[in-house]
Amino acid sequence: MRMLLIHADYLEYEVRDKALKNPEPISDEQKKGRLDEVLAVFISVEKVDEANPDEVVEKAIAEIEDVAKQVKAERIFVYPFAHLSSELAKPGVALEILKKIEEKLREKGYEVKRAPFGYYKAFKLSCKGHPLAELSRTIVPEE
Ligand SMILES: Nc1ncnc2c1ncn2[C@@H]1O[C@H](COS(=O)(=O)NC(=O)[C@@H](N)CO)[C@@H](O)[C@H]1O
């Protein structure tokens, strides 16, 4: 799994066209979204993650929470992003992993949104620009 973490004044998106034949079903409300004062986490789920999804979820949560505490972010935007890796996991596996990350972060008390999976989306992002505002993490399951 590859993650790009951006501490931002805001992240907003608007769904455009389908990027997969069968994207995640979404409500009209989910076609647009915005969070202010947010840690945006762009995630590419990778083929290697398919070996142990639960372990990858736990490691991702730990890394995201570590950064959220450092930058004092209470809101997290989980954003499916297929452009951080050339070895992408299958969409079905990727979506399940992203949903679990969303759920577990919410259980930990963060305000969490997740951008829709399988769509081309317009987005605007305002990076804060401080030294910890742009970070990346790579997560792999144990052999
Ligand atoms: N492994 C993955 N990790 C994260 N997001 C993914 C993954 N696979 C698919 N997606 C989601 O599905 C969308 C399209 O995925 S994609 O791999 O780019 N596929 C395409 O663009 C197809 N139109 C041609 O392959 C992505 O924008 C993202 O929302």
C-alpha cells in the first residue's frame, strides 16, 4: 500500500464520470464532499496487500494516526488514488480495505470522510505547507 498524506486547509471533490465499469454505488449526497482542517490520505492499495488485508489495514491505521497526532488533525479524508503504484490490487479488495480504514479511524474518534471509489473526480486541495504537511508511507504485509 502507498499513501500520500497531505495536511490541508481543505479538500473538496466532485464526482465526474465512471472510471470503472462497476464503481461503488453512491448516493446523490456522496457526489460532492468537503472537509476543512483535514489530513487528506491518498491511498493506492497494491497487489501485495491482497495477501493479508487485515494486517495492512492495521498498519495503515497506525501510520495515519501517528501523522494525525503530529499535525493535530481531528478530521481525515480517505481518498482512493490509483496513481501511487503500478501494481494495483483488484478493485474489490481495494474497496474493502479502504472501507475498513474508514470505519476503524471513525471508531478511534476521528471525523472521517471517504471519497467514492471507481470514479473520476475533480478535487481541490489546499496544502498547509508546513514541514510535516506532505508525507508518504509505504506499507507491506509480513511475508
Ligand atoms: N488498487 C486501488 N487502489 C485505490 N483505488 C483504486 C484501486 N483500484 C481502483 N481504484 C479506484 O478506481 C478508479 C479507477 O481505477 S484505475 O485503476 O485507475 N482504473 C481505470 O482508470 C480504468 N478506467 C482503466 O483501467 C480509481 O480512480 C480509484 O477510485
